[in-house]
Amino acid sequence: MLHPDYHEIGKKFRQKSSWHDAEPLVYDKEGVDLFNLEHLSQNAAYLLGHRSYTCVEHGMQFDGEPEGGDLTDHAIEENIRFRYPLLRDHQRGALRRADEVVILLHGLNERSFTKYIPWAYQVWAQAHMPVLLFPISFHINRVRRAWGQTQHESYRRRVEIPGNEHAHRFNAVMSDRLHANPERFFWGALQSYWDIIDIIGAIRQNRHPHFVPETRVHLLGFSAGGYIALSLLLENAHRWFDDSRAVMFASCAALRDVNLASNLIIDHAAEVALVKTYVKYREKHMSRRLAHWFNDHSEGQWFNAFCGLMPDRTRLELRLREVAPRLLGIANTNDQVMTSGAMLNALQGIRRDTGVCIRELALGIHENPFSAADYHQRERQMITEFLDVERFGGAFEQFVQMLCNHFVAD
């Protein structure tokens, strides 16, 4: 396996201040182009801040869901108009359109695509497929820039909460937001879900410059992104995922079995708020609108199947059996956030009878599995390093081989 200078690839990407859809960064030595394509989300209607909400499908009206602060979620421009990277073979002359793509969905509380550059590059290089890296709502470049100026104030509030373990400057803003309104967790995921459907719709309607209409779309979901990726595959909107293959990496455990409290994800108080809303006290904490989406909308029902103390898994496991040949789970045996056993229970079922293949690797921490061996590393390595080749190079090669073998299988 070739290990290009991932640091230089990421540095050039981060330092480029202006983008045009037709003007990629060109990496001559690697033979790869990195585009950064503009997208306008049409799905902010789900987000908080509207005076009222309408479910057109069921003819239902819901009260407005206001929030504190000077700008409501649905009006945050950075989350509506943004760019997503596309890594593909270097284009000489007229743009050639591809017929396969891997969509990579990242984890919770990510600030950049830094650690995913090696993943995307190696999938492109070995599976010979373009890789589209999609930012989830309110993450990476979809974050309101002014939030960076409120980080210290958010952190001050978080540390003042009695017994609030894992309060940290890195997770303070997200913890503040999810603690104040845990329903953001679902509505942001739903916006991202439909944003991806819209991108695939543009491909199917021959409106995407990089892909032919019959493009085969594959999914790679890590951590929180895996729930969105799996929901896309299970729901199969418009039958656009009939022949898609998907990999869930350190993802898709039932929410009741996930340990989200971490300096790099969210603090304990925010985790408790999420568990109360989605697992233990749903009837008390869920709004009427959220309960409706979980119970009466099929895309919401897939998310719902991973929540609750005793969720009804019958529908989920029947569907998992149907897609099992096209689905691969990769679990990290050292993961303390999304444990290997919890992944097995969720994707294979407690009777291990869904047929979903789960492969296990011994990696580093959940938040940065190919860089930080444990939580005693220096903070910079846990947050920003790409890949510790000396320590995790062999495991990374196995990981990439698993991905590519799955995506190129007949």
C-alpha cells in the first residue's frame, strides 16, 4: 500500500480559500483531483426555530419549536449553503463521468475531514472509485462560524454543572446545544439524510457533472454517520440503493448501549439528556412532532429501531436479513464508545441470525482509531493526526482491504 503525504494533501485543502466547482486541487504525483462542490440544502424545514411545522404526507400540523439564542437552527446559512469534497482520478481534458461512488459519512462532533483523507485516498486508489465526503448537519464546514467565539463561554457553563464529567473546550458547544434540546440530534440527522437523497437525485436526473445517471452508490458510515448510512440502505428511497453496498465502521449499536461521554464527543450532562429523550423517558421528553416522525415515517422508524430500552426489532431484523449480503460491519475491539459486542447485538441480532458479517480489528480509541492508542496520548494526536503508520499501519491496511473487497464484490 502506498502512503502518500496525507498531511500535505490535507494542508493544501484547508489552505485553499476560494473554490469553484470546476477548479479542483490537482495532486500530480498521486494522480488525483480533489473537488469541493457546492450544495444548497432544501431540508432546513425539519430544524428548530420555525413558528409551526407541517407534515404534508399525513396532513398534520405541529406547534413551533423555538429555541434560545440569537439565531435559530433553520436560518444558519453555513448549514444550508456549503461544499462537500469529492476525491477522484485526475481529469485530463473533458470531464469524464464515473459510474460508481462511495459516500463517506463521518462521526459526531467532527471539525474537519482531516482523519478521513487516508480512508478516502486508499478507497479511491484501490477500489478505483471516487469518494464523496459529506458533512453532516452542523459539523465541519456546516458549523456557524460565530460558535467558535462562544466556545469559552460554553465551556464555562459546562464545567459549572455539578458532576458533569468530560466537560471540555472541544465538546462544549455541541454539548450545550444537545443538552438544551436533544431533538437536534434527530432533526440534524434527518436533514443530512435528505440532503444525500437530493444529491443522488441529481445524479439520477443527469444533473451531476461527475456521475452518469445509473451510477452505483456505495456507503461508508463511521460512528454517528453509520446510522444515517444504514438508514439510507434500509429505506432504499426510490429504489436508488438496490445494488448499493455499505460498510458500517464502529457504528450502529443501540443507543442505550453507546457511551457518548468523551472529551472529544459530548459531556456527561448532554449524554444524559439524549438518553432521557431517546431511550428511558421518551413519552415525557419527546415532542409530538418527533414522536410522529419516529412512529409514522419509515425513515424515522429505522432511527427509532436503535433507540428505546426495548425497541421492536422485528422489522429491523427482517430488513437486515434482506440486505446482509451487501452490508459489512467493522468493529474495533478496543472501542469504549461503540463496543464490539454492542455492534454485534445490533447488526447480527441477539440470536446472531441476521446474516450480517462483522469483522473485528484491534485499533486505537473510537474517536481516532488509527492515530491514538488510548486516551493518555497528547491532545493534538487524539484530535488532528492522520495516521500512525508505525503503530496502526498494518491494521489500517487490513481496514482498507476490507472496505475495497466489499465495495468491488459482485
